[in-house]
Amino acid sequence: MKALRILGIVSGIGLVLLAAALGTLYALFDGDKIKAELARVVMEQKQRKLDIAGKVELSVWPDVGIKLGRLTLSEPGGKDEFLALDSARMEVAVMPLLSKQVKVQRIEVNGLKATLVKHKDGTLNIADLTGGAAEKPASTRSAAPKAGAGDTANEPVQIDIAGIKIANAQLTWRDEKSKETTTLSNLDLGSGRIQADSGRQTLAVDALSLAAKGKTGTDSFELKLDVPRLNISPDKSTGETLNLTATLAGSGRNLVAKLVLSGVEGSAKTVKIGKMVLDLDARVGESVLKAHLDSPVAADIAAQTVALEKLAGSIDLANPQMPMKQLKLPLAGSLRADLAKQNAALDLGTKFDESKIALKLKVAKFAPLALGFDLDIDTLNIDKYMPPKKAEEKVAAAPAAAGKTAPEGKEGAAGKLDFSALKGHDINGALRIGSLQVSKLKLAKLDAKIRLAGGRLDVAPLTMNLYEGSASGSLSLNAAGNQVGLKQNLTGISINPLMKDLADKDLLEGRGNVALDVTSQGDSVPAMKKGLAGTASLSLKDGAIKGINLAQSMRDIKGKLGALQGKPEGATQKAKAGDKTDFSELTASLKIAGGVAHNEDLMMKSPFLRLTGAGDIDIGAGQMNYLAKATAVSSSAGQGGKDADKLKGVTVPVRITGPFDALSYKLELGDLAADMAKAKLEGKLEGLTGKNEEKTKNKLKGLFGK
């Protein structure tokens, strides 16, 4: 009993002394003096103006608490406002302080506003507050205290906070160089109990929640975070399901993203997430995108690596303008990233409709982007997924089809080209497609190596099978001047279906070789056509020229010989779909400049005809002016028959003019009768030569006076 009495007396004395100390502290507390001293120190050390307009209140029992009213802190120099708050309050339990424990009962901050600024030189307006400012010279720094028995600087500290509440806060980020501003407003942060031990390196957080609204440019966004419980320790860390929801809304678009992390465990160095689930729901105009991804996650915090080894999910895209209206893509693969080395690798497979796609990506550097890829597609019909041409696009194409120039300001509106997106990237890759249809062109076994660097895209080599033949060559695009280059050697090509699908033209039949080496530049499709330059050549066999039957036209001349003599008139006819001129061989070469292809060496052979020619094909204007010369050769069969024998040796000029879709053929017959008479005379002379060569020579000498 005596011992208990002594213990009671000692405890009573301790409480009296503690109460006396707290009373003395409260009595000596001078809020105005503290405000003035704080303002002075801040101005001297940071050159910032601190203004505490409200009262500084102190409470000492049962907890030591301090409460601030309205407070503002200026930018360096004391002009613009950097930070402000309406009120703040913190309470600390008294007794745990005696045993080096900080037990905060509550932290409350209301109406916090802060503006972070990145200046044009890259510095931040908080550099002086975070240690970014230049350090003081070594001579002015105090000598570091020696470690000893009384040293408490490195003693562990335990923190126990019953709860945190930050209400109605606003954070603003402003980049003076890019002139972009992002504002985070209505920010509310709350938590349950937070416990930390610096000695054991542990952290435990209960009921952490965050809600905020913000604005960047014309877009507004909202964030919500909920973490029921999180435990972190050197040996093992665990966490209950984390939920993060983000929404974005702007002009004609909105996005909702939900991230769920469950089964979180690990240590201070590694983290494993049993399952990560990401759901996206985005709308832009009439397009709707829904995506779902899930995978386990493994992260090494020390090495800064992240791995998603079993990535699975789907993408669902819908648009009423798409021919199929809706597109679904299942996804499966893996993703690995090394943030320290700035590299990543993605292996992804998908399938939609009849297409199977395998993609491998390797990022060697994040910024500027250095990317390698390998893309393999078994079959792909791009036309199937393209929206139909709008009425205005068809109307815009009409002037070119009629051989007219588009109205001022309309040219190139539907075909505007801009290669600036090629700049700033370093990409290497390989592309293989088993079967491809694009813009009606049908290709097979496409194999291409792709290189993008310095704003220039090179596809070389580029090989493929098409229209019963094959092609090999290269393609280049250059952002400097919007330049295009194409080199291709087409071998064994069936020319008619190629021209129909490529240009919707039914002008030529046959099979053979085509060589192209052309360049161009311009900011629109019409400008590209007008800027076309280079060379081309054509060699076909067993084909036909569509739209005219020269054999029939020359047979029709027979009955008009008398009427044609001495008259320069000709016969003009429009191209007819059913007419054609057969040939066994056709060759030609072209020199192209300013969008105009010039030819001088056309040679076409058939059992009845020989055709030569020269002229221009204006690709930019979509029309041609060409003079072909058809000469009948000896034949008693084929297209000409016996009637054609009377035209043997006669050359008939054929003028081909007009837009590609409405070509006209004009037989220029002015001197045809004289040519035919000459040919007939030459034929008789040949006969005479065969019977009596010497006699014939003498007569010819007398005829010409020699």
C-alpha cells in the first residue's frame, strides 16, 4: 500500500508539473509575434512575402493544436501570389512526444490554392523551396555535428496520424514556353489512420480517397481514387483493391477510364499485382470506342521495370459511317518495359473478320521515339472498312473527269497532303501481308522493309504479286517539300484489270512488263499529279487498244477513196466500248515532266497493222493529245482480210484527244488518196521488176530524165 501511495504521489506531481508547463506555454504564446517572426524569416531567406491575415490560435489540452486563418505566400520578389489557404489545423497528442513518437490526431486544410510555373528556361517557381536553388558556400555552412551518444538526428521517428482532410483545394500548372495551363480544382483528399516508422521502414494507410476536378485547354476532367488499405514494409507489402476512375469531356468527345488493381503484394523493391483491369469507354463524334485489358503485373521498383506477361482483352469500335458499322478485335500478348533504360517490347496478336494479325514492337528509346516493329497479316481488305465516298467528293472529282480545272479554292480540298507527321521519329520495321486489297488494288505476298528517320520514309525493298505478275522496287516519302518517289518494275502483269482497279480506266489489254521511276511533290493530290516527273516504259504482248477498231476503220476507207482525194477532212469518232485493235506486240517509253508524259517511240505490231506514234499524256489535267500512225501490211487474213490488201503500205494518221474518260479518235485522211495511188504504183512497179527488171529500169530512167 505504501508503494502505491508513493506511485500516486509521484504521478500527481508529474501531472501537476506537466499542467504547469502547458499553462506556461499557453500564457507565453504570442500569435502576433509568431506571425511577424515567420514573415521576417521567410522574406530574408526566400525573398517571399508571407502574410497570415487570420489569428494563430493554440490549444494545449488534451492535445497540442495550432490553427491558422487566412494565409498567403508570394512568388519570389513578393509580387504575384504563389500559395494561399483559407484555414489549417493540426493537433498532436502530448504524451507520445515524450517517447519520440509523433501522434497527430488530425490534419485539416481548407481552401488551399497553389500555382506551379515552369519558366521558359525550364526552371520551376518552387526551386527555392525544394532545394533547387544554389547552395551556400561551404565556408558559410555550419560544421556537421559529430555522431555520438547524445546524437538523436538519426534516431527513428514514429508517426501516427488519425486522419487527413484536405478540402476544396486548387492546383494550377502553367508552362510559359508552351503556353499551356492545367487547373485541378475541387480537390478533396481524405484518409483514415496513417502509421509510419522510419526505423522499420513501414507505412500503413487506411481508407485513402482522392477526388478532383480539373481543366486543361477546353477539356475538363475528373479523378476519383479509392484505396481501402495499403501496407508497405521491406519484407512484404499488401494492399486491398485499388479503384481509379478518370473522366474527360470536351467539344464533341468524352472518355471514361476505370483502373482496378487487386491482389497487390510485394516488398520495398518489388511489387506484384494479381490482376490489373483497365476499361475504356470513349466517344468522338459518331465514333464509339470500348476497350478492355487485363493482366497480372510484376514491377521491380529498384530496376524500374514493369512486365505484363499475360495481356488479354478486346477493342470494340463502332461508327455508323463504317461499312460494317462495328469492329471487334480480341487481344492477346505481353508487354515489358524498362523505364530506366527507356525501352519496351510488345508482342500482340489479334483477329477480326478473316484477318489474323501478329505485331511485335521494340522501343529502343521513348523520346525521341526510336521504334522497331514486325507486322504479319495473313489477309486484309482495307476497302471493306473505309466509309463510302461522300457526295461532295464525287462532285469534286467531276471537273477532272471532264478535263476541266477545279474551281478556285476547291482544288485539293479532298486530297490535302501533309507529311509533317513523319518528322521527329526513328522507326525500322518489316511488313508482310499475304493478301491485301486497298483502293480496289488487289495484291498478294507483299513484303516490305520500312525505315523512317529525319522526316523521310523509305520502303525498300518493296515486293509483291499482283494481277498475274510480280513487282519489285521502292517507295519514299519526304516531309521536306512533301516529296514522293516511286521505283517499280512490274513483270508479267495483266494490264487491263490493273488499270481498271488503279484508275478505273478500260483503255488497254495485254500482258507484259512495266517500269516506273517517278517523283513528285505538292500539298494536294492534284498538285502531285501536276508535279510528276521521271520515266516509264511499257512492253506488252497479245493485247488490244480499247475504244477503236483500226482494221475496221481502214476497211471503211476503201469506198471513200474518190471523195477523199485532195480534201483535208477527216473522220472523227468517240471511243466505243466494244471496239478494239488487236496487237501481238506493243512497246513504248515515256519521259515525264510537269505532270505531262511525252512519248515518241510507240511501236505496235499485228498481222494487219503496224502502229507508231508520238504525243503527250497530260496526267495533271487528265487528258491526252497523241498522233498515232497506222500502216497496213500484207495480209489476206485476220482483221483486214482481202479488202485490206488494197491498203497495203498506206499510213493512216489517227489523232487521239480529249479527257481520259471521253477520248476521241480522228482519222486524218487529207492526203490518204495520194498515198494510196503512190502505193498502188509502187506495187505495179514491183510486178514489172519481177518480169523484166532491165526493161523496167530503162523506162524509169526515161521517166525521170536520167
